[in-house]
Amino acid sequence: MLRSPCLEHADALRQAISAWIEASEASRAFMVRMPLDASANLEPLHPGYFSEMQEAYERERAARERYIEANNALYECMERHGMIP
């Protein structure tokens, strides 16, 4: 069986995709939700909420950047080895 010269890059991209999915699911907990009705009682958010939100979005941004880097590395490897038409 032939080993793809870009297999390690493909594995790195799969790992980056999984990390990005995990990070985006964590940041989803901080999505803005409006009350369905104007008379609803509004509850204040705990003091650390916005710091936690910022950290979650920063983790997602970093994971997205790692995904882009891994994607580019795989593309460049495939292009270098003539695997992209």
C-alpha cells in the first residue's frame, strides 16, 4: 500500500477540525438570546460572564486560525506532490 506524502498534514487538519468544532460549541453557550416578550423579567449575568465569554471566543478564534494553517499546509503539500489538478 502506498503511503500518501501528505498523510501527516491530513491528520493534522482532522485534528484542527475537531478542535475548532469543540471550541465553537463552547462559545455557542454565550450566544445572545433576546427575551421572547417585552414584559419578561431580565436577570443580570454573573460578574465573570463576559470574561468567560471573551475567553471562549478567543479559544475559538485560535482554533480557527490553527485550522486555516493546517488546511493551507495540506493544500501546499498536495500541490507540491502534484495531487491537485
